[in-house]
Amino acid sequence: MTARCHPRAANFNLMDTVKTLMRIVMGVALIGAGIAHLTFQRVEFQAQVPDWFPLDEDFVVIASGIVEIALGLAAILLVRHKALVGWTIAAFFVVIFPGNLWQWIEGKDAFGLDTDAKRFGRLFLQPAFIAIALFATNAWTNRPCRTDTEQRQPAAASSEPNTRRKRAGMPTADP
């Protein structure tokens, strides 16, 4: 049985520290964006809601702002569930991507994106945000960590031939 990685592990790992900082910065940025949705940039965010979308623009901006605040808080506070939070944030970024695409297609000015080139360039930030969400939360590698003791211990020898192959799901010589 393997033990889950603990944030206070005895060994300092620089990459874990970098990922933790990235996760916290991402969480703060999401909270900030959510607050902006609800307050001073509310009209700007409405430019990203497609005309064909069946819900009121203001409702969509308010709802997405609330979701961003919740996701930001989750990224910071739900450390034990950070991989699930990371996948959820990545899915959210995928869901809102059509708004960015719509802003480019329709040529709507918002957030200083006042040319087609700037709006087009913004489209490439969304995949970067998705990658950051997955990387900073260890979502691509959501596997339990082994303790040093467990890594050093060899697998127990078995008297039954092909046991390791069977455990690994590999074909064996058995009929």
C-alpha cells in the first residue's frame, strides 16, 4: 500500500514548491477575475458572451464570476483534492473558450483587445491556462507517491511462476 504525498514531507522538493506557488497564484487570479466579473469589468466581460447564447449576458457574466471565485478558493484551500480542482478549472477554461473565440470572430473590443491580431493572440492563452491548471495541481500525474521505504523494498518473491507478469496484465506462458 502506498502513502499519499504529504505537503510537509521531510524532503524539500523545489518543483513541488513551484507548483504550489503556481496553484496559489492561479487561485488568486481566478478570485480577482471573478470579482472583476461582478464589479468594475462587468460590461467588458459581456463582450465575450455570444449573441446566440440562450441566456442573458449579464446573468452569464455574474454566474461565471461566482464560479471563478469558487474555483479560485478551491485551488487555494482544497489541497487534498487539488487534482480534481485542477481538472475542474481546466474544464471551465474549455467551456468559456467559445466566448474568447466569439470576441475574435465578431471583432468586439474589450480588455484592451482592440485589434483582430490582439484578439487572435488571446486565443492562444486559453490552452496555456489549461496547461497551467493541470500542471500546478498535479492533475496529469494524479498518482499516489511512494515513501522512500516502499521504493527501496523489492517486490516479494513468489513461488508461483509468472506472478509479476499476471499482476502487470501481461501475457503469461500459462494455458
